[in-house]
Amino acid sequence: MWAYESVFYQIYPLGFCGAPFENDGVAEHRILKVADWIPHLEKLGVSAIYFSPLFESDTHGYNARDYRKVDVRLGTNEDFKEVCDALHKADIRVVLDGVFNHAGRGFFAFQDVLKNRENSRYRDWFHIDFHGNSNYNDGLWYEGWEGNYDLVKLNLRNEEVIQYLLESVSQWVKEWDIDGLRLDVAYCLDHDFVRRLRGHCDSLKEDFFLVGEMLHGDYNQLVNDAMLHSATNYECYKGLHSSFNSMNMFEINHSLLRQFGPENWTLYRGKHLLSFVDNHDVSRISTILGNKSHLPLIYALCFGMPGIPCVYYGSEWGAEGDKKNGDPSLRPSFDKPEWNELTDWIAKLTAAKKESNALNYGDFRSVVLTNKQCIFERKTDTERVLVAINADSEPYTAHFDAGCGMAEDLITGQPHDFGGGSELPPYSAYFWKCEK
């Protein structure tokens, strides 16, 4: 599948475009800004954009009012078609956020329930008790997502709800030719609904990609041949930054061995989870890392390990943002993209990842591991790549049997001779493609 050979780029549209947090109802064609960034995206080498919610909502996008209309703060459906056409022309695929677990209080069906109560034809679209009360003093109780009553949980066992959502996806494919969906809080979704969604999407478009937001637990519950193709790898997200901050590369290596290693009990070998160092819900990686010299290295590790790397807009040049200052601080609007040494480095990683069969599909094997260094192998039947990281401020010489005498660094194109040991300069990373 195309996604397994891709590098993703995440945009949170309402923040990216500088829209007001509250839906003011004022129409602005802000989403067209994305088209202005296409040259930057092409230079960076990304293959697909994952758009966080862009449908009409109460505030932040995850509380939808209408699943078939672009948020008025961003523009019109026609505006977004123009953006999608431009992205597709640039060979950049489009993945939308499917928020199917819950809707907003402004959702038309819920508004009808508030107005007509027991007589509403939509009463069974939600989980409602007309004898209770809500935090909003509605005179009825309803289930909200994890106790958040601005997020009204949908009844995914109701056929009308299912059809509304599936028909919405059909419209997105027909109108914008989208290439996939990221499912918000996929871990909460009814499994039968996910199976229905997978079958429906398969019928709409070949190689339609489904990735689910999963935080903990066994990703195989949803990532399988009948449901999702991928899930967000939050286990390794934590391991990536924690390993650098504690100077303990054993942590991320343990997760990678547990998930993708050579043992029979490995959980996800052969699967392609979505890898990331930050996103719209967590502090930016440039803020989290204690040592800024580790920024290029953590991206190298993210791109070198098994998975589909995803870069969050702005982080490619080291933008900062702290979760403790609230979500809006993580979702700013930048006047224009920036380019610096980190951006250039990520572009090189992107090129290496996209062109390497081993980095896209290879097995994982740990070769050298210390607190401050790690070398691991990615291998297929046709290619073998050694990913080497030195997180120390001092040089390190690794002595190991590389299985070949010479290699090419996929990042820089420079040759590497394994004879006499491999010296890793301070704060360095390599993707060595071994010659046969």
C-alpha cells in the first residue's frame, strides 16, 4: 500500500489557518492557505497530508455540527476541492480526520433532540436518559466522550447513524477524492462499525488508508485485515523522547523489540504503525527535548524504525509549544514556512525513507546498544540498512560484524568503510545501506 512507503505531514487546519477558536459564523477562505505551502511540502518530500478536523464545528473541530460541510471559518467545500486538486497534482495524498465516536452539541441531530425530546426522530442516535440531567442543565442526560459533555457520543449501533457516517465518507471521496482517514479515538469505536467502515471504504477506492488513534493496549484489536491498516504508535512516541532525555536508549529499543523484533512473541512485526515525535495533542518535540542537539537524532530514529513517519507542521524547523499552556499553543498559525538545518535534515531523511525498501518494509534487529548509542538493522530480501545513532557529546567507535565491508549512507550519499570499527561523531546519525 502507498501509505507504507510514505512520509506524512499533519496540519491542524483551524490553527494553521488562524481561525478564531469559537465558530463566529463568518465565512473566510482560509483553507486556501494550504495551497501556498505546497512548494514547501514538495521540497520537504512529504507524500501525504493528514488534516485534523475541518468540518463545521462548535469550536476545535472535534465537536462537529455538520459532517458534510467545511467549517465556515475555513471556507467552502469548493475551496477545499481546490486545495485537494492542487495537492493531488503535486502527488501529495489527502487523509482526513474521521471523528465518528462523538459529535458536538451543535450537531443538527442533537439540537433536534434538545428541542423535541422524546418526540425527536434522532433520539436513538445518542445514548440519552430523559429522566436525568446534564452539566448543561438540558433536562436530560446523555453520554459524553470521557465525561466531556461538549462531545456527544454517537450510537454506533444505530443503522441511521452508521449510514449517515458512511454516506458522509462517500461524499468526501466523490467530492475531494480523499485517500484515507485517521479515526479519532479509534480505541472507543464499536468494532462492528469499524468493520463496516473498512468494507465501505474498500468499495469506494482502491488502497484507501485507515489509521486509528490508539493510546494503549494491543493495537492488533483494531489493526488487522478486517479493520484498520495502521494505528498511532504512542508507545514509541513516549520511548523516543524519554530515551534521549534520560540518556537511556534501552527504553526505545525495548519497545521496538517488543513490537517488531525477531522473536515469535513480537506483537506487530510486518505491520506499519504511524510514528511521530509530536502532534496536535502533545508538547512540541523542540520543547520536550532537554538537549536541542538531539533534535536531528530523534527524527532519524523515528524515520529509521519500522513505521510510517509523520511530521507535525512547524516542528520541521523546531517550532516550540507547551501543552501546559493549552491546546491553542500547540496549534498556531505561521505566516509562512521556515527552512533551516533541521528542515534540510528532515528532507534528507524523507528522501532516504521513501527510496529504501528496507526502511519501508524491513524487519528489525538490534545490533549495538548502550545507554547513549544504538545501531539496529532493517532488512528485506533485497536490501539491508543499518541505522546508527550516537546521542553522546563524545565520539563513539562501534565494533561489530556489519556483514559487509562497505556501505553508503542513504542520508548524505557518502561511502562508509566498516573496517577497523565504525566511528560515530558526537550527536550523529546514519542510515548505512550495506553493499552485497
